[in-house]
Amino acid sequence: LPTVAIVGRPNVGKSTLFNRLVGKKLALVDDRPGVTRDRREGEAELFGLEFRIIDTAGYEDEDPQTLPGRMRKQTEAAVREADVALFLFDSREGITSLDEEIGRWLRVSKTPVVVVGNKAEARSGQAGVLDAYRLGLGDPVAISAEHGEGIAGLFEALLPLLEREGADEPEIEDEEPDSGAPLKLAIIGRPNAGKSTLVNRMVGEERLITGPEAGITRDSISIDWEWQGRPVKIVDTAGLRKRSKVTDKLEKLSSADARRAIDMAEVVVLLLDATRGLEAQDLRIAEQVIDEGRALLIAINKWDVAENASSLFNGVKAALEEGLAQIKGIPVLTVSAKTGKGIDQLIGAAFEVREQWSRRIGTGELNRWFEAAIETNPPPAPGGKRIKLRYITQVKSRPPSFVVFGTRVSELPESYRRYLLNSMRRELGLGPVPLRMTLRSPKN
Ligand code: GDP
């Protein structure tokens, strides 16, 4: 993850901003000795943009005489390590001499700086923000960390700086078909659907599961192998090990197993049993996969013994279209773990869907589609005032995640958001993968 450091003199609200960005995720307190002693680190998420954040607060209760020296050391250490520095000041007070000094340290560092005027919830604060232009560190952003205002503006300032960082994250490399990282595949489904048989067949060895082994931990285990020269990693096979006889109690898919597998995978195959069809519980699991933002494939196993194959297939298709309204056209494949038929097609489909799931769409293409979509079907005007949508940006892939900026977006009906998603899926060829779209108004 890219790293963002929050710097600034005492009392400008660094910790408040830190807490807001880290949100409910636990803030890690770093107690290594030395310069890092006083800082907190955490993982932050801002409209889908993820980064590590360092808060340099902590020296504030100490002796004011030696403060600037220690602060400088802290600040420089944090900034050296960071991809972006957020330089926080108190907009009610404007730029103080200490702020100017910090500004001097930051101007000579190579790390990009975003100047942030905090406590800008009142009008008087807004004026103080403008004072920061004289720092020569670019346009200041006005926020109120305490009231959660201006956070979208902060996002807009951070996005281009962090995206550039994000571009060399290994996760995105595997958009290249052959040289990519292993396909992380999970195979889930109810007991007896044939998961173990399928994995054994794929991997081509009987090494996977041969009866309950005493003392085996339930920790995640993965299997690395190659399919047509391309690496595949089947994640969390621990759930498959449990081969005890299927009792009524076990006739439920262990939700902990499923959750863990979904967590670790890029693509999840939900395996159905042709002799049983699609059941309500399968739909719930499919929903869970989509909610978690993973690419989903449905495979009907035991196709070798399927009766009324075509009506079974169509029935599963129809139930999915109806039950999973979020995504139309989730691929349904048929396999026989026993004979091996259909397995190549299944893995091929998994690679394909991962590519769609990893897609990045250029801002130009995205906004050309966006403008056309809005023109074709303009957003509604509740109370006679039209909701204005200004632009869209992709904040990440895997799954493709977008933020739409506009005014009064909180009044936009869910049906309109769905219209945008469907249009986008169709016009930009995004495929049957989960998409995320959040709406933001820069002023709140
Ligand atoms: P798991 O609980 O999902 O891991 O299911 P298993 O792999 O243990 O398989 C359950 C039962 O279904 C076993 O008796 C398998 O031999 C059988 N089975 C698995 N795949 C197939 C298949 O493709 N065709 C047929 N006819 N039987 C299968």
C-alpha cells in the first residue's frame, strides 16, 4: 500500500484526521524504539482508495522548548518514508511561523505535499485556508476532520498522487495474460458437491485429500500448480480436508470456511451438484461472493449423471438471473469432476473473468461514457432542483470501483445508480464481475 504521513504542528487536528481516515479499523500503535516511538500507523480507506497512514502526533505534551527540533526529526522521518505528506494546519489561525518553518522542511523534500486547512467548518476558517497559498506548496484543501467535511476534496487531491503509486503495486500486474501472478481460485459449495474430487482432478494427483488425518490444523492451505503453463493457486483447501461422513449437521456449508476462501481468492467457483440443482443456500453464498467483490463463476458438477440436462441448466440460469439482480449473466459452466470433462473450460473462464475484474478504464473513456449516459437519461430533479453529476473516476480495480462526484448526490435514487452501473457494464464491456460505485458531493 502507498503511505501517507500526516504532519503539522501540535493541536492542528492530526489525530482527529487520522482517526477519521482509519475509521473503525484498528489503529496500530507502533512502539518500536527511536524516532518511530511516538507515532501511530493504520490502514485507511477513502472512497475505495486504500493506503497506509502515519500520524506523527505524540510529542505534543512534551517540553515546548525542544519541540521544534524533535518535531523536525519526526516529520522528516515520516515524510521520507511516505509517498505523500498531508501538511495539516489550523485554518482558523492561518499560517503561523511554526507552519512556515514546517513548510520550509517540506519544500526541500522530494515527497509530494498536500496542504490541508483543518477546522474549516466555519466561514472564518475558509478564509484562513487561503492564507496557505503563500507556502508555495500548491492549492490548499479545506476540511473539518472533526465534522467530516471536505473529505471528498481531500480524496480528489490525494487520488492522482496515490494512483501513480498504486500503479506499480504487484496486484495490478497480472492484467498481462501470461506473465501474471498465479490465479487465486477458491472452490466452494455444499458438502458432497464434489469439491475435493474436482480439486484432485484439476491438480492431477491424489495427494490432496485421502481421509481425515489426525492433528491437521484447520489453517488455510493452498495448492500451487499450473494450467496450460499458467500458474494457478487453489486457496483454502483446508475446508476441503474435512471428509468426515456427511451428517445432517454437516449438510450446511461451513460459513467460516466459505468466508475464508472468498477472502483469499480472486475468482470463486461455486460448485453445484447436478443431482440437486441450485438451492436457496447457494444463492446466499453467491451473494456473499459478490458482496465481497470477488469474481464469481457457477459450475454445475456431476454433469455426467445429470438428468434433463437442458432444463436443469436453464433452471439454474433463470434462478441466478432472478436471485442475483446485481449482476446479469454470471457464467454457468458444466463439469464432471469424475471424468474431467469441462474442467479446462472452467479454468479458462476463471482466467478470463479475472481479467475483467482487474480492468482499469481510462478517465477519458470513462467520462465520455458518463456524459453520454447522463444525457440519454438525466438524473432526476427532486423538488424541482436537478441533481448534478460532474464526473466519474475509477479509484481501483479488483473489483472495478468508481466514485461519482456531483451535487446533492445523497438524493440520487438507487435506481439511477443501478442505471449507471448497467449502462457502464454494457457500454464499457466490464463483464459479469462485481462493480462498486459510490457517490460524493465535494462539499460534504
Ligand atoms: P465435497 O464434499 O464437495 O468435497 O465432495 P466430494 O469430492 O467428496 O464428492 C462427493 C461425492 O460425489 C463423492 O462420492 C464423489 O465420488 C462424487 N462425485 C464428485 N464429482 C463427481 C462427478 O463429476 N460425477 C459423479 N458422478 N460423481 C461425482
